[in-house]
Amino acid sequence: MTNELSQTGPDMPDAAGPMDALKRLLRMRETGLVLIILTLFIVMSFASPYFLTWENMRAMAMAFALEGIVVVGMTILLISGGIDLSVGSVTALAMVIAGLLFLNGVDPWTASLISIACCTAIGAVMGFFTTKVGLHHFIVSLAIMVIARGACLLGTGGRPLGLFTLPPEFKFIGQGSVGVIPVVIIVFVVVVVAFDFMLRRTTMFRKVFYTGSNEKAAAYSGIRTKKVIFLTTTLCSALCGVAGIIYMARFGSAQPTFGIGMELNVIAAAVIGGASLKADDFLGILAAYSAA
Amino acid sequence: MSSETILKISDLSKSFGPIKALRNVDFELRRGEIHAIAGENGAGKSTLMNVIDGILQPDSGEIVFDGKPVKIASPTEAQKLGIGFVHQEIALCPDVTVAENIFMATTNVSRSPLMNYSSLEKKAQDVLSKLANIDATALVRSLSISQQQLVEIAKALTLDCRILILDEPTAALTDKEAQILFEIMHKLAEQGISIIYISHRMAEIFENCDRVTVFRDGQYIVTHNVAETNPSEIVNAMVGRVIDNLYPDKQSADEKSDTAILQVENLTDNNRFFDVSFELKKGEILGIGGLIGAGRSEIVRGICGLEGDVSGTVSLNGEPLAIKHYQDSIAQGIVYLSEDRKGDGLFLEMPIAANVSALAVEQVASRSGLIDSRREGQQAETVGRRLNLKCGHIWQPVSALSGGNQQKVAIAKMLSVNPRVIFLDEPTRGVDVGAKAEIHRILRDLARNGVGIVVISSELPELIGVCDRVLVIREGRISGEVSGDDMTERKIMYLASVAA
């Protein structure tokens, strides 16, 4: 992953003529990825008549987009040197918490905010155990994965919560479209662009790269590396909360068993998509899915 | 010592793309001799060693081993011929035991599918006992760098070599450990094993080697019997020009000042160091000497807020400081250059510019926290030019640079915050003679410009050559101070090891 880190620096200033540009293009990891995806695309179009239809494309794009929000959080966490196995459970828990609050008469927007806050708190707990107690991310997030899933099942009795009475303006964030473009995809693009910009330009996220590149050297550069890791851990869970809420709006229900195995997709997408949050993240997810 | 030749290399060349790393090189190694190889970084020493060890294949030329022409296609073949190579970079598996590391090569070829740990550990302990007091069952991770280096050497010793290549084996060793290593080298040589010894330290070459061959810019320059030459002749052959003075001028009498930049009083962490008090005067370079493990680095890291629970007062220009975290220290202009530039000094995979700005990224960012890459680049270029940094461009990863230039990036990182006091821990470890002299000159220039310089070094000639005054640490306390004509290796060693 460290190889990719250098790519987030400003673009190399030295490319002269078109041949150089072409060489650089071929050297880029993204090019290989695009070729794989194109190949898959062509094969799939021949394999199934339903593959290359507008509906399928739209459904696939929406599915990528939602998980893509979690991938953004995971990517940042991976860059800082952590990992989170609990993303699937925490996303489901976000749905369940918001769903239960809504069924108990809380306004869905407030319920969503509380739910995202809960997820953020879960992230903070994981951050505490990894940075202050000194446990490994893998262990801590594995425990949270099981605990959060248990909480989901406990809260719902194992059955999905039907949320048919959600107001249409809430459902809009999951189901609506602006023109032909689903809101979900707009949200995803906004999240990716925003975090991409921040990762490349802000001092705050530069410290994430320093920490992930060499934690000790970062500490010897006066960076509070534990704080950085704490924050990236928390951010990842918070973004799971956001994704969970949008899922709820999309499905009109809260499913306690949602997102089992999601961590594999997300981590794979984050790794393939590269720990550099460029536009290829989206392609990375696409690749991971198409391959699945 | 017989004069029979075990290895003869003639007219050997090796290029990497357009770069000619070795040009028609000749080299001859006799049975049972200790043969030093000297040359600046990039002179072709490592390339030649890698060819001998089968890691690289030559483009042309001939290798004759024990009278027969050979092609060494891989390190495994080199091992079969009896060539052992102790690399400068430590290449051990940190999470398995010392014994397993030592026998990594042999477990690889053992017939039995099961490991026989007790015999493995016993054999490892036998080899180790010759070298140092290291527990064969300990995990490599738990050892210090110098102990790890000894494990590397033990590993090579178990291979039954006829030629042993040691690439800067003493860079991480204490003088005492180095002495033990030299004794072992002499014993091995008496048994007829030939040793190729690569080092930047002239004193070691002249005390322990039989012959010395100098390389420069990929070419063979000269081979001398050590008894018939002297260090300055070798250094001149290495750099191809006459270096009259390895060290810059010292502070002159009228540059001396009584103004203290930094005052440290009764600093203690009740664990590694106790009751440390000293003053750093304006314009001087203060040295800190002592054995490895005496607490030198710990004191300095304690002052900077990098580690330890430290009590005592630190004042900068007469004002007491409250440093809780290294960030506070950087904000006051007190910075620390770590002794292990690869381990904790640099972000090797990141661009040079991002390394230079790491101490205070805010400096190259707007007030809202957005990094301005143009300013970041300019900063790196300005500081880089000041240090005579040689690189393709400043967006190259640091890992692409030579050791000396990497060290300059590490120093550039310090200078980017316009520091008032710089602590440098082993500033020239693993750096070639040319870059070393340059770094020393830079330090003197900084001191002249009013920056407080403190140099920790295990190399006594460096301390004596560069510093105006040296504090000697023994077991966490200042055991003495030397300056002027008092600064001799004997005096410092005495204070470091025995003085009350």
C-alpha cells in the first residue's frame, strides 16, 4: 500500500511530450484496473442479456455507491495503518437504531442523527482500545463486529423492521433521483470528491499519510500518531453510520442481518482501489463487484 | 598467511541501464587475508559484492574461484562455493528466535520435516557464545541493533565459509563489540578463511586488515598493503582529490561566547538518566559521548519530550520551557535528528518534499489547513540547495537516494522549521567520506549562524574533530567534560567506561 502513498503527492511535474504522458498512463496502476474491468464488462455483456441494460447498470451503480461510502472510511483507516472488520455490523446497527427510534415515535431525521452519533461512539471505543489500551485493530474490530451484530439481533428479535411509514422526503435520499441520477450516487460522488480533496490537500490528512508511512518517524516529527489513528478509526465507523441510514431510506426497512461479509468487499475494494483516494476508487469497487 | 589466490576477478563490468556501476574491475583475494574495500557510496563496492554473492550477474569479465572459472548464478550457488555475505542492512525475521534466524539457511535444506529445536538452540548458542552474550531463544525483535548485527554475523559463521564478506559490520556496534568481532575475524583468517571487509572507518581498516583496495566511480583504483600506506593516501584515492581537512575549522577564540542558548538543570527520568545539567553556549558545537546504552539518546529525547517521564528544568535563552510533547519542542525550535534514519527518521516511500515539510506541514499550508504543493516544493528546494542535496527532483521518493543524501533529507527536515537548537544523534552513520565532510561543514555553518548544535556520536574521531566541547555520559550521568587539547580518544573512553 505504501507504494500508492507517493501518488497522492502533487502530480509529477516532469512529464514532457505525449509519449511520456502515454508511458506514465501505462505505468499507472489504474490503467491495469480499467483494462480488467473493460474485459469483464465485455465478457459479462455476452454472458447475460440482462447485464448491459440500463436497469442493471443503475442498480449496480447504486449498490456500489452505498458501499463506496464505507470504502472511503476504510481506505483512510488503512492508510493510517489500521483495519476495521466491524463495518458490516455497524452499518446494520445504524439501520436498527434509527429504525427502532423511528418506530418509537422519534422523527426520522433526529433518529438518523442519533444513530450516526452512536456509530461514531462505537468508532471512538475501538479507537480507545487500539490507541490507549494497545490492542490490535483486528482483535478490537472483530469483537465489535460480533457485539454490534448481537445488538442488532437483540434489538429486533432477528426480524427485519418494516418502516413503511417513513416520510417520502426521507425515503428520497435512498430512492429518489435528480433527473436520471439517483441521489445515492450523488451522495457518493460528493463524499469521494470531498475526501479526495481533503486527503490530498489538508494538513490534517497529510498526517494520516505520515502516520501510515512510518508511525515512528511520524512520532519523531511531532505528530500525535495515536490521535491520528483514533480519529481515522472513529471516522470509518461514522461513515458506516451514514451508509446505514441511506440503506434504511433505500430499503424502507431495517435489516438486522444486513451487511454480513461486507467487510471483505469493502477491504478488497479499498485495497484494489488503492489507498490513494482518486477517482479510481469507484472503479475499484466496480472491479471487486464484477469479480464477485 | 599464504599468498595463494582464492578469488580472482578480472575485467568485470556491470551496467544498470545507462549507468556503468562497474567498469573493467580487477580484484584479487588471497587465502586467509583480511582485505578491506574502501570507496565512497556509489563507488561500486556493493555492486561488486553482489556480483560475488550471485545476486547480480556481470555483463562481462571473469571470476576465478580457487583456480577454476565459475559463474555464480545465485546466492545459493555462492553459498555452495562457501561465500558468506553479511549485509549492512539487517535482514532477520524479527518475530522468530535468534536460533531459528541463525539456521534459516540450513533449515531450508534439512531433510527432516520436523524442527529439532533443542539441538538448533544448542548449536546457535555455541556460535553465539564466541561473539556475545545473546540468548539463542530470545526473539530477534527484542534485541538491540548491535545485537542483531552480531546475530547476522553468527549466521554467516555457521555456513562454513571460505570467503566471508562483511559490509560495514561495525556501523551499529559498540567499540567493545567491534573489538570482539575483530578478534574473531583474525581467528577466522588464521584458519584460512578470507575476509572481505567493507568499512568507511579508516582506523578499523588500518588496525585490522592486511590489504586494502580502493574503488572510485565504478573503477578499480589501487590495492595497497596496509603496512605500506597511510589513511590520508587511501582517503585521497577514494575521493580522487586531496581532502586536506576532513573536519571543518573549530570555533575560534573570538567566536567564543558566554551566552547560553540552552540550559538544562537536574534533568532526570529516574530510570535511564539522572541529574543531568549542562549548558549549550552560543556558536559552539557540543558533543555528547559515551558507550551505546549509556543514556545519551534518552537524555536528548527526554529534553525534546519524545519519551520518558522527565523532571528538571530546560531553559531556552534564559526562559524555562514546559515541554510535554515533541510538538511543543518543535514549536520552540528544538528538534531531534534520530539515529536510525530508516527506522524512525524518514518516510522512505514518500516524496522528498513531503519529508522535508513533515515537522510542520502547517508552514506550507494556508491558514485553513490546505497544503500548497508549490510552497512545499519551494521549501524543499531551498533547504535542499543549502545542503547541496543531490536528487533528480524533489517529488522523488526518499528511498531512491543514496545514504548520504537520505541523511541530508533528514537534516533538511530539521532545518525547515528554522530551529534554534538541533540535537543530532549519530549524524553521519552509514554516510560516505565526502558527504560526511559536507555534513560536518553544514553543522559548523549553522553553529556560526547562532543555531545551537549538539552532536551525539559513537565515533570518537568525529566527536573530537567536530565538537568544541564534549560531555561524556556513563550509566545515565555526566561523568566528565573535555574541551580543547583535553579532547583525546583516551580521555573520552576513560570517562565513558571507568571514571568515577
